[in-house]
Amino acid sequence: MNIGSTLQSIVGVRSSIPDDAFTAGTLGTRREGSGVVIRDNGLVLTIGYLITEAEEVWLAPQDGRVVPAHALAYDQETGFGLVQALDRLDLPAVPFGDAAGARIGDPVVIADGIGQTVRANIVAKQEFAGYWEYLLEEAIFTAPAHPSWGGAALIGSDGRLLGIGSLHLQMGRGEEVADINMIVPIDLLPPILNDLLARGRVDKPPRPWLGAFSAENNGKVVVMSVAEGGPAAQAGLRPGDIIRDVQDSEVEGLADFYRKLWATGPAGAEVPIRVVRDGREAWLRVRSADRGSFLRKPHLQ
């Protein structure tokens, strides 16, 4: 399969989210991006934030049609989302490539659902910790960046799918700053795909979630904000707090914080956290939750 035949199977994804949805304030109520047909029956892979809590979803093939669809699943850990077309797409499934085998420097194409393509190269493969309690062991980073990255397809030179676009970031190169895209590797999907299709989620206990949006500053984890009504807010965690320890174990950066948090047990576990606030230390006990319980659920069909 060549790149040209792959491009036709990348579609636009548009969603409508209720005004009172948990993510409406942060992600908006009208979301647009892209997705990739991965099964001949109209199953489309996208990035999950485009369809989280969606009440209506439309797919837009590049021939000008608009096809109704529904949000089938969203996986919190990988960030992948699945959408099922409710009418015929008549587009071939794009085969998966080998993201683990891709190398730094490899030429790739990033393509969106309206036909924009960017020829790029893989510039890094490394750990990525996101401020929203998200961690990838090995994300793919590409440059130059695609201007419409959300749900865009990362395509290898063989025309196979290597990943799904998630973020636009900046990376320092000496004194220069380069715009790059962060890509979720496709290798993370096959182990969970059957669960997502059957249940709408992976069949294992959900991770503990605090609802804290944090950043790393010189190795320190600083709380930027907390989700309204979430566990962190209820326990009194505040913007500006520095998270020093989790369960008597010192936190060494954002990724380390997440690993220690998730090691406390499943969602619902009580998480002891030592924070530094205005130069003083304090212990908080945060009753964690399942992030999914705060979200409107997709309807399985």
C-alpha cells in the first residue's frame, strides 16, 4: 500500500459536546480534527480529546460527504479514541506499521482529513508526561509540525500507519526553537482494541486520578490548576503547591509523580501527598477517583 492510497482513508472528525459536559470548559463544545479508517466497516481511529463526551459526531471524507457516526470508545491511558461510522464510508482500512521499529531521522508524512500533508522526519522517540495526568513511555516526535495535528495520521514511507497526532509542542535545538508534533504510537492500540470495541474501555481497574494539572519546573512538580469538583480540589490541593512526596516517597519529576500515584492502587485509593505551600510543608490525603466517572459515556451500538 502506497502513501497515495493511504491518504484517501484519512477523514475529518467533527464533534458536538453538551455545554454542561465535564470537559466543555477546557476542550470546548465544538471540536474538529482528523481520523483514520482502520477497518473496512467504517471504524475510525482518532485522538480521544476530539470525541470525549460527544453527543454528536460526523465524519467528513475528502470527497465532500458528511457521514454520521458515534463515539465508540476513549482510552485514558493511550489517548486513542474510536469512532464508528453509521453509514457507508467506502474507504479501505489503513494497515498498521511498526512504530517501535521506526528510527530517528526516518522520513514520514503527517496528513489530516482535509488533504493537508507535511513531509517531516522523526526527530525524537522518548518519554512524554502531559500535565493532565498522562504518560507515554515512548512517544514519537516529528518536525516540521503539521498545523492541524489533532487526530492526523503519521504515515511511514511504506504507506502504513505509525501513529495518531496529539499535540503541537516546541523543542529547543541549541539556541533555536523548533515546532514539533507529538504522536501516539500505533503499537499501543492492538493490545487494547478488542476491549475497546466490546466494552468501550480496557478491561482492567482504572488508574487513580486526582484532577490536578501539573508542570515540571527544575525537577519540581508544581500544580497549575485543579479540576472543579475533582479529588484534588476536594482535598484542598491548590495552584502553586509543590508536590514533594507521594506515600513517603520523594517525587522526582512529573513522570515519576504519575508512576508513584498510579502505584497507590486502583481508582478510589487514598493518596497521601506532601506539598510545599508558601514555604511550609503539609500533608494532604486525596481520595482518588476514576476519571471516566466524571465523563459522559459513549453509547455502544
